[in-house]
Amino acid sequence: MGKKKQKAAATPAIAQLEKAGVTFTIHEYEHSNDDAEGYGLEAARKLGYDERQVFKTLMADTGDERVIGIVPVNGHMSLKELAHAVGAKKAEMADPKVAMRESGYVVGGISPLGQRTRHRTVLDASAMDFDVILVSGGKRGLSLGVDPHDLVDVLGATVAPIGTTNKSY
């Protein structure tokens, strides 16, 4: 009598969407450690999605709290705009070790969903231009397609213009 084996794709992110009754799609691809373009851009290319429709999850520290920013993979997060969106004076990127510990995920697979510690979350306003956006499903090589309105509802997220789309990586 062993433990019941879970499906390979079952992650806390998927569990949160299922519990909320949200419709979503699962997109898996073979992640390559040799890919120099970055996790999000790799996901967009391998899954055949527009880079503006695939979003990365970043953690920042305002000094008082850590907050999550979700921005398109073809740009960067404006720390100034993120701070403004949460009413803080400033924000800086959180230490990756802290981000992994508090989210429960590894860098490159951090999902805004199902995090170990709940954080205030801000979704870049550009997400609302799409019927579906892709976010990490909680591990490298796993993305979830979800309506951005549903994502905002499930996360209790704020929508604000926090992304920049310059091409200098």
C-alpha cells in the first residue's frame, strides 16, 4: 500500500487554479540549461507564443514587505512603478534565495500561484490586452495558460503599468 502517485504536472500552482475552479491550459516543453536567452523567452519560443503574452514572475523587496510583479518576458519590471503600485517609496529585487524559499519554487520556475508565502501581487497592465496569458506553472518547462482576469481574481492582484519592453537583456 504505497502512496497514490500524483500526475507529473501537479504543482501548487495548478492546485490553486483547480481549487478556485478556474479554466486553464497546461503547456509543457523541454527546458534546456544551455538556453542563454532566459527562461521566459525560451518558453515563448518553444511553445510558439508571442513574447508579450508570456509573463515572468519576479519578487521585489520594498523594505517593509516582499511583493510579486508579473511582467512580459520580453522586457523588465520597473521597480519604481511596482513600488508606486503597492504604495511603497522604493523597491529592489529580492535575493533569489529568499524568492525561492518564500515562493517554494526554483528560479526559472517561480509561479505567481500556489506560493508558500502569500505576497501582494501586481500584474502588468499589458496582460489585459490578451484573452489568455502564460505564467509559470511552478517548475521549469511548465507554463499555464490563464485568462488574466481570472489570474487577478485568484491572486487578489492589482493591475498597473509595471513592465518595460526594451530589448536589452
